[in-house]
Amino acid sequence: MLTKFETKSARVKGVAFHPKRPWVLASLHNGLIQLWDYRVCTLIDKFDEHEGPVRGVFFHNQQPLFVSGGDDYKIKVTGGPEMGSTISGDNHYNCLFVLCLQVWNYKSRRCIFTLLGHLDYIRTACFHHEYPWILSCSDDQTIRIWNWQSRTCICVLTGHNHYVMSALFHPSDDLVVSASLDQTVRVWDISGLRKKNVSPGPGGLDDHMRNPGHTDLFGSSDAIVKHVLEGHDRGVNWAAFHHSMPLIVSGADDRMIKLWRMNDSKAWEVDTCRGHYNNVSCAVFHPKQDLILSNSEDKSIRVWDLTKRTCLNTFRRENDRFWIMVAHPTQNLFAAGHDGGMIVFKLERERPAFAIQNNLLYYVKENFLRRLDFTTAKDIPLMQLRNRGRNPVHSLCYNLAANAVLLTTRTANLDNSIYDLYVVPKDSDGHNPESPESKRASGLTAVWIARDKFAVLDRTHSIVVKNLKNEVTKKLTTPPCDEIFYAGTRMLLLRDVDGLVLFDVQQGRSLATVKTPKVKFVVWNNEMTHVAVLSKHQITVCNRRMDILCSITETTKVKSGAWDDSGVFIYTISNHIKYALTNGDYGIIRTLDLPIYITRIRNNSVYCLDREAKPKVMTIDPTEYRFKLALVNRKYDEVLLMVRNAKLVGQSIIAYLQKKGYPEVALHFVKDQKTRFALALECGNIEIALEAARSLDDKTCWERLAEAALLQGNHQVVEMAYQRTKNFDKLSFLYVVTGNLDKLRKMMKIAEIRKDTSGQFQIALFLGDVEERIKILRNCGQTSLAYLCAATHGLYEEADELKEAFGSEKPLPTPDPNAVLLQPPPPIAPCEENWPLLTVSRGFFEGAMAALKGKTDITSATDIIADDEEAVGWDDEEGLDLDEDGVEGMDKGEDEEGGEGAGWDVEDADLDLPELESSAATGAAGDENYFVPPSKGVPPTRHWVNNSKLAVDHVLAGSFESACRLLHDQVGAVNFEPLKPLILTIYSRSKTAYQGLSYLSTLHCYPQRNWRDAGPKGGLPAIGCKLPDLIQRLQACYQLTTGGKFQEAVEKFRALLLNVLFLVADTRQDITEAEQLLEICREYTLGLMLELDRKGQPKDTLDQQKRLCEMAAYFTHCKLQPIHQILTLRTALNLFFKLKNYQSAGAFARRLLELGPKADVGAQTRKILQACDKTPVDEHKLNYDEHNPFAICAASYRPIYRGKPEEKCPLCQASYLPQYKDTLCVVCSVAQVGKDTIGLRLSPLQFR
């Protein structure tokens, strides 16, 4: 039993499913009726009009009504939610209540009407499937049929002599079945009532309406007893018709379920099902299978085989007795009420088993393996499957190479689970499919891991590998797991309690882990680079290394999913098809009526299977997620196309664009002026904001516009905004700042009219208008201040006039003799135009629109012209050593075959030997930081960035940021400090300078490597450093190594390695040679660092001497030139011989002789080898095994033997132990160890 939904409440006595919506009614013993949405587990509404227990509820199959009956002797017809309405916000599901045939307000959430007539408790109530009838039964020993439209009782069925416990209509015939505590089940014929109902006339339905009193307890001839079924020993609690067969099932207090068959003339008992050990409360037929379900007061639900009449399953609860159970009319769902609430469940999982192979879908339906061709829509059965009982196929795996399938069948007891191996017939007849034999064995899960092998998880949770003969070929030692999933050839995903483990079957080791809730399914994309891990309520998207890219949590169960061609994961939950991007964005594509299981996504079509395994094709609108994907991937041409078509609407898209920092994109399709205004302010578009503000004409909008325009120096818009808001103080100050004295005088007049004395006086101060100030002070009654102002400024006539106002009682104020005239300075250059702005190129969206006209592909994240300050941010070019070949200053006197130098420990004077017995954004050039009106076109460096995805081209264009971003994505570069001198050196070669006329600034020319065949917009920069140059520098590095100058050699090799990043390869051969050069630099750098570290180690104790020998031995496994390999072997040979590890020393001697050393070195080596062969044993055990291939950990200088976990530097491919993951590589000093990257790109050929 699979529980879908469960409630906790008072005792549930009645339940009912809605025929179309995911709703279930539960009537409680306390008089409450609850309406639940079992799909989202939400209580929609509750009704409490009944007084006492409510024992029966039922939905109408068409109208928004349900009926309920309870112990208050009343039948209530309640209006449920209107058909077609949705649940959201304040949309409550209102009902009507009319008491005693009085109609009340429809939105008062009460009953429509109440039917009165029963004299005792009402047990059940139900609607007729076709006619406006309600059937009810009661403890008053009667069954009543009501017309809910006329709200009258049209028939009373009498005959039972005890409580009538249940009464139901037949699904198609004019029959009623009732069960009573008088130990009988009665079948009633109501065809007479139907005839009267469909043919009203004399004595018809109208007669009942005119004479309702004629229908009384003694009944009428409208309904007669057709069959009386006797056989139960105690009272019968429930009886129900079969949906298609002439069968009746009944359950009684004698703890038995009886099956009855009937025809037109008689009815008889077929069989009895025994097993309950308390009263049977209810029994129903399964609507789609030959099963009977019953529940009982013994706290159990039992499933019976209708054909064999045997108990198949029993589901028990600890403390809750069951009282009622109903089946969903169309779905495989059941609801049961018990003492503690209600449970909605189904008997088995309904997910169809399927597998995808290219354009073919293999799936199981009705005991057949079928194949659907997506291209031709041809669906044929391939073969008939072996009998598995009633257990459905749990999973299906198809093997194209062997044309075989694995079918896993799970049982309730997992230990009895099995799998079948079938070879699919090649020439299958769709009309008469074959029934091939299968190879069957026990196992929980079986999945293919190779062309001829599959892995099986057995009942002990161990994994074995089998061949096509179903024979065990290998037993795996794995971490504890309870499920396995396919993860590629010879790879498995193991599910444990914490998540998933990526397991390599061939190597027998775990590669990666990811923590997720209990995993149900995994879905790989076609390239096997990404996987969606589906849990019950969560989706986790990971890459191939099981690094979590995003995680999405849902409130309902996740059903299925598939990857579309663009890399978006499309998945379904119970009621929606949704999408998920690998960056974590997700959303709804469309709503579903019923759950589906996606098999494939192609363009706008979703191929899926429903729960009956019927293939379907659903159409979706992928615009939203493709729009978001285009933004994430910076495919601006697609973004523009979608914006121009205006297919995207809604606040969610606008909010998404704002969140991601693209408000200017939303501006192009948003029509709402308020939204346009907010977006325009966010992206600084004053023109559109002004247009929207004029349409809105809102004070708040004008204030926000003024604030934004002021930040941009657009004082003309600021002036308009202040005028609209009548903000005279700010407007006056704006005129002062801009030096607009004429308008300032007008503001002074306006202030006078407005009687704003303070503002008028302040403006007079700004204007230096003394007469106006005197006038203002006089009008305000400030005669003393007016006199002082006039006398101080030398306006004696006005001062004399004011002097007369002073009487003898009022003293005349004395002006300050040292007063200085304070006159505001006149504006030198009144600001009539808006403040000039720095000219920059358009943002990515506007830039993309311009680029579309020139058919240019934009690949950088931003499209802003960088000025000189960005380039200076790296460092000045002064003091840089721009020597390209890097060989100046080296000691070239040492011969490659000559002396080894003091750095090599090859001296053997102290050895006691016997006698020999036998014979590489947008760029910023220096003068492009211009502050001028827009000029025609763009510099060539812009096109370089747009035309290339190579890091060196971005460096030459001056777009350091995009170059670093490319290096980060390609080789995991995180430390750019070592690259800074090299980048600046390369950048300095990107342009040439020449002088035109003497009075003009320096002009620049940009050399291009494809100037012959590329136009001005298709050019690429000329490359200064090429592969032959680096190979020449390699020879110099070899000389340093031979001379024993290890520290200097390490620096030169590392510099050479970093130069490879900025090569441009024209052919595949060049790419291969560059990769070989990278490998050489890595091996020499690692080996020489190892040797330098060895030389710095102490050698006082035995352990220290052993460590020195180990490091010398590791050095011999670096891939060096033969001359250098000889030197490493001589060093190791001497150290091991001194340590008396003669066996290993002999191995080194043999390797040395194979390289053909000089005569004297060869003779000396043979002496050592002869001495070692006399005692071919190692006195000390070292961590060194020459026969087991290994890599050297560049951080710890320890061996990493083949098959052990290791991490690699994405740039130089140096090996590291797992604990050094995410650290900085010590070999290249640039990349992050273990980072997942796309790999180094040196040629446009690698992007095809």
C-alpha cells in the first residue's frame, strides 16, 4: 500500500472523492465536514452545519454540489467550489445553505437546502449518476430517494426490519443495493421511478410534486424488491455493485465478506472471504482490477483476489479501527476513514517501466514489451512477458548491443524481488508477438554496465556482475547501498543513507560522492555530462564528477524528467511540467490534470506515458526557459529575437531580468508605464523614464525622476520635474547652480506672489539685488534691518526715506564702518546644456542589437570600452624584461653532451667496488579613453574580442578581464600574478605607433594575422610568440638542466609552460605539439623541484636517508631526455648502493645501460651491477615499487599508484593526492587542482 495523503482528526465516518478534481471529503464524528486537496495535502474548506456525527458524504459528478447526511436526521445539499474555479488567495469555496426550503445567499458558505424526512440517524447519502436524485438510508429502516431540484422525497423503499446501513445506486442500471442489520442485502428495482421521471404526465413526477403527502413510510410501487440476499449470520454493514459485472460484495458483523451474483430472475451467493477477526465495516470492488478491498474494526485493510477469493495483502494500523472506504471513480486511488482521521492510498506504483534508445521508446504495458518509434509514431508489441503475478514491472533497462532487456519486478517483500533477462526478437510480429523464455533470478535491481555484462543488487545488498548467460563473473566489494543506478559504461551510482556514490566497477573503487535525500531515479543527458538526481521532493543537478550544480526543492512529489537538447532539465510533479537550469533557475511550463512520466523532449513536444502506459505527446511553450538559458549563455541574438517577438509577458520575467541585472532588456517588451518607469530608472535611461513619468503624472514618480536625472547632470529634466512637483526651493537652487539668473529672477517674482518671504529674500541674496532686499525687509516691518542694508550698500536715498520712520523714541542703528560689500560672483559660463557624460559603448543588449546588423557574435560578458586606467591596473611597462626568447644571460658554453655540472650527484670516488671479473574583453589602447561625442565604428580590438574565444586574442585586445575568465574556464586559472608580466608583454605587442602631423596625437595601427581575407570586422591580432620560438627556448632550458642549474631551470621551464597558454595553433599537428611541449615542461619542472627538495633534506638518520633514496627513485620516473634520464639514474644508483638496497640498485643499473651511456659511465655501471647481482636483496624497505606504475604527487612527492584516487591540475596535468584538491598547483603556480574545466583551447579548430 502506497500512502498518498493522510489526515489526523476526529473519527472519520464518511469519505468521498471528487470525480474530476483532486479533492476528497471527510465527514467526522464530531459533525465537521472537511474538504481536502490530497495532491498538495491542503485543507481547502470545512463545513460545520450538522449537529452530531456525519456518516455519509457524496460529490455530484457534474454540478458543484455534495450531499451529506448525519445523526441530526437531515440531508444537506452543499454547493462546493464551482467547476472550473481555481484555488488561490482569497478565492474561498463558498456554499449555500437553505434551511426548510429557504434560499440564502450563495456566498455565505452554507448549505443550499436541508431535506427533512428521516426519523433516525442517516447512514449514507449519494447522488444518482444521471438523474437529479439523492439516495439515503437511515436507522428508521427506510431508504429514501429525493429529487434535489424539487427538494422533495419522491420515493420511500421499505422492507428492511432493522437499521439500513448502506444504500447505493447501480453504476448503469435502474437498481439500488442496500445492506441492513437484519442480516440481509436487498436489490431494488427503480425502473418504475425512472419511467415516471423521464415521462412526466398523469400520475408522473408532477403528481408527486402536487401531492407530496402521498409518499409516506409505506412506500409505493415506484420501487420494488428484486432480490433478497440472505447468508450473513449477523448484521450487514455494507453492500456495493460491481462496476461492470453482475456482482455484489457485502461485509457484515459476522467478519465475512460475501460475493453474490445476480441475473434478472435470481441472485445467489458465489463465495465467502474469511480473514477479518472483527466486524467488516466496508467492502468495495477495485474499479480497474479483479480485486476486492475491505476494511474492518480489526484495524486492517485487506485486498482479496476476486477470481480466487484469497487474501493477497493485509495492511494494519496500530490503534485505529476502520469505518469506511471508497474507490476513486477514475483513478487508482482509495480513501479510508478510521478512528484517527483519513488515509488516501493506492495499492501499487503506477509509474510505467520504460527505457529510451535513440529514437525508440521501450516500455511495458499489459504484460507486453512494446516499442514506440518517435519518428514514425509506430507502436508495436515486441513480445509477451513471462507471468509475474500481480506485481508490475519496476524498472526496464535496454541493451542495444545485445538487443536485450532487463526487467526488474519488486514485491511487497523485497527479498522476493526478481529480474528477467530477455533477448528481444528481431523480427517481431505486431499482431502475434512471441513469448520468449527469460533468464530469471532473484535481485532487487539489474542494470547494464557493458555490452555483455550487467550488475545485480541482490537481496543481501551485495552487487554481482553477470554475463548474458546470467552467470556470475565478478563480485564487487562496494560501500553499503540499497539501490543502484546506471552511470555510464562500467560505472554505477550507489545509493546509501546519505546520498549517492559514483563507483567504478572495473577499478573497484569509489570516485565521488554527493549528499542528497533518498534518491528515486537518476536521469543522464545524452552526453553523460550532467545528471539529474530525483528524490521524493528534491531535484539535484550534478556534473560528471558529482559536483552539485544546483538543488531544487518541491512541495509535491517529483514524478519524472528528461533533458532537452539545449541542456535544460524538464521534469514533472503531480500537477505541473517544470524546467530547471543548471544555474538553479526553475519555473513552471504548464499545468497538468493528471501525472505523466516524461520520456523525451524534442523542440516544443513532450513525449510521455500516462499511468496507464499510454504514449502521449504534449505541446509546451519553451520560450521562458530558452530566454533564461540564452541570458545565462550570453546568446544575445536569441534574447533579442524573443524580445522582439514579445512572447514573454508577466511580472516574473521582469523580476528575473531585474534580479540578473538586465533591466534594459525588460524595457523592450514591458507596456505597463509604472513598470517601465522603474526599469528605466534602474538602467539609467532618463528618456524612457521621462516618457513614463509624463504618462503617469504622479508626484512620487517626478521626485524619483528628478533625483535620478540630477545624478546624471541632466538639469533640464530635473527642472521639469521640480516644476511639475512645484518644488520651488530646489528649483531656485538648481538655477543658482546652473547660473541661470533670468529664471532665478522669475522665481523671485513667483516667491513674492506666493508670499514666500524667506524664499524671496534668499533669491535676492543670490542675485545680489540690494533694492529687493530693502523692499522685503521694509514690507516685513524690519525697518532697522532695511536701514542698515541701505546705508551699508550706499543707497542713501532709500536710507533717508527709512530714517524718517524712526521717531525720537527709537534710536537710529549705526552701520558698521568696516563693513565689506558681499556681492555674489556672476556665473562665468551659465550651464545651458546638460552636463556632458563620458562616452561609452552601449551595454550588452544595445551592443548586441548593433552587432546583429554587422552579423557579429558577442562572446564577452560586458561590452564596455576600457580606458587606460584599467591597463595601468596591471603595472607600468617600465622595468619589464621584454626579452622574448629568454636565453640572454645564460651560460652557453656548456656542451649538451659535456660536463654535468656540480648540481648532479654522480661522483663515485667513495664507492668500494670489486674488480671486473669478465670483459595565452574589450581592449583599451592608450588613447582610446576619449571624452568626445560618439565616433563612427569601433576599434579593431573590439572585433578581436568578438571574433575569438582564445585567451591570447583577448590579451592582445587589452581585455584582460575576459582573458582571465577564459583561462579560468579552460584551465582553472585562479592565480594570475605569475601571468601578469607575460600578459603585459603580449599586450605591448598588440599595436604599433606612428606620428602623423606634428600637432596631432600619436596614431596607432593594429597588426592582424588574417588581414588578407578578413574584413575590418573579422580581423584577428597578429601573434608574436609562436611554437618554433618556444621550442628554441626549450633547448636553452635543457642546457640549464644539464649544467645542474636546477633553480634557474625550474623558473625557465615554468615560464615556458605559461607561454603555451598564449599560443595559436593553425593545425591539429600544432595542437598536438603544443600539448607535448606542455607535458615536457611539467615533467622537468616537477622532477627538478623534486630534486631541489631532496638536496635540501637532512640525511643524518636512517629514515632520512631512506626518504632521500625514495625521492631519487621517483625522479627516475619523470619523462626526461635520455641524457638527463641517465643522470637521474646515476644519482639513484649511487644512493641505493650506499643504502645496500642492491636489488633496486641493480634495476637502476640495467635501466641506465639500456640508455647507452658513455663508455666510462657504462663501465662503472657494470661494476656496480656485478656487485648488486651477488647480493640481489634490499636491506631496507622503501615506499617504492618499480613494477607498479605510478604518478608523483607534486605536493608531497609521494607515489600515487595506478588505481588509487588522484586529482589533476587542469593546466599542466600534474597529479596530486585527493587531500590537495582545490589547492594551487605548485608546478604551474596558476591553476586550481581538481577543478572541472573544458580544457586548454589553442585553436579555433577546438571549438568546432
